[in-house]
Amino acid sequence: MTKMSKYLVLIFQDEAVTPQAEGESISASYQEFMQRRNGSLLNGAALQPASTATSVRRNGTGGFSVTDGPFAESKETLGGYFLIEAGDLDEALEIAKEVPAGVGVEVRPVRVVS
């Protein structure tokens, strides 16, 4: 049996192009993706718009700075994620290519901490 690894697929979008509506339903393309890849999907969620983010940064003196907005100013914002299971990075990338994301996705292996 092949050992499966976990990968986080971070979904990026341009909120100016794909605004999020309150209470919106999952689009048909995402529903199709989730049904097709159900065996690999462990978890996932859409995020509220970047305007609702609050960033916490260490200030270098042992304290923290808390500011409104995302960690980085960017036209592309993190819109959601899928936690997937795949045999290797190549398989994870094939799954990620099917995510119907507006701008694109980033795939990262999940580090096993013991």
C-alpha cells in the first residue's frame, strides 16, 4: 500500500474580479471538482474577503502588532483551501490543476511534526 502524504492547496483569487456574496452557494464547477476528487479531499473551506482579515505580527520587542487587513498587500488574496491526500507531489499537482480557482493555487506539503 502506498503511503499517502498531505498537501495544502491554497486558492488565490482577485476579489475585484470574483467578489464574494454573503450566503453564496458553492459554484457548480467547485461542486463537480469536489465530487470528482472526493477520495483525496480531507477538508476545505472558503474564506471571508481579505477586508475581514486581521494580521498579528511580532514587533521585535517581545510584543505584538495587530492590524486590520491581510498580512501582505496584494491584488491576489487567499480565498480558501483544500487539504488533500496524495501519493506524491506530482499527484497533488494533478489534483490542484483541477481546482476551478480564479487566479491560481499554491500547493505545499504538510510537515509532519512529532
